[in-house]
Amino acid sequence: LSLLTSVFFLPYFSLDFIGQLYINVPPQTSGNPSELAFRYFVLQSLLATINIPFLTLGFLGLGGLFYVIKKLAFQQPDINLYRDFFHGVRVNFKDSLLAGVIFSIYLLIFISNLTFYPTISDFPLYLSIPFVIVLTIVLLLVISFTFYLLSGASLYRFAWKKTIRNNGLLAFILLPQNIGMLLISVGLISLYYVVPYLLLQ
């Protein structure tokens, strides 16, 4: 089941891994810190933009994963992982596509903002700290919303308006619990982004 899901994420992780290796290679011509910071901002934003369709493809795999997990949780008979996984991809296609697009676009916004403001000289620290905190909280809400959307798609069939409202409320009301679970996940995922940097040291 994990292998099937990872196949959908393989294009994204492969492209992003190669992109991070290229971005973290020091340029041959030395420039001033502001130019290097702007180069980093442009390349990270470009990579995040290119990754939008590939990350969305990964979310289609998550749609199949959540569908199989539902059948396992309810102990439904005649479970065939391969057949049910791809059936779940088809059944949850619209919800997975919406979740993937929302998450990918906000990830682009998140990365672009974090890498843009260091290019501004003398940007006040008292503004940057709350700005990063707000960006991070919104990111956590977006992650929670997308995962509630994927899990709800396998369990219920509501109108789009109710689906977005219900999952948005769950992401906001259960924010402390969501943060705890996401911190564990982010800690593991962050290792992936550290590897390209360490390989170049």
C-alpha cells in the first residue's frame, strides 16, 4: 500500500530532490549577499511552481490510500489492495485533485514568502517573526484541511459547499491536535530536505 502511494509521489520527490541539489550548489561567479538571496528566491519559487502538477499527482495516490484505509478500518470483506487502491483513486479523484491543488499553491506562496523577505535589506525583525508565525499557522491549517478532505471523501458524499465548510471547521477547531500530529510528520519529512544540503557539504 505504501509502495503504491509512493509511486504517485515519485515524480515530485525526484524532481524536487534534483532541483534542491542544483539550487544549493554555489554559483561559479560570486555575488553580493542580496543577489545570492534573490537568486535563491527565484529558483525556489520556480521549482515550487514546476512541482504543482507533480505534487497534485501525489495527492491522487493519497486518495487511493485513504480509500483502502477506510475499508481496512471497517473490516470490509474481499479487500484487494491493488484493485481497491486504484478504485479509490477514481472515486476520490475530484477531492484529491482539489486537495492537491490547494496544498501545492499554498506551498508555493509559503516558500516564495519565506525566501523573498531575506532579499529585502534591513527588513525589521519585529515584523518578520510574526509574519513567519502567521505563514506557518496557515500552512498547518491548509495541511489539516487537505487531509480532512481526503479522509472525508472516502467516508461521506456531501455537496462541495458543505465539504469545504466542514473540513475547514475541523482544521480550525482541532488545531492543537493537528499541530501535534503534523509536527511529528514534518520532523520526518524535513530530513528529506536536509539530505541535499548535507550531500554538498
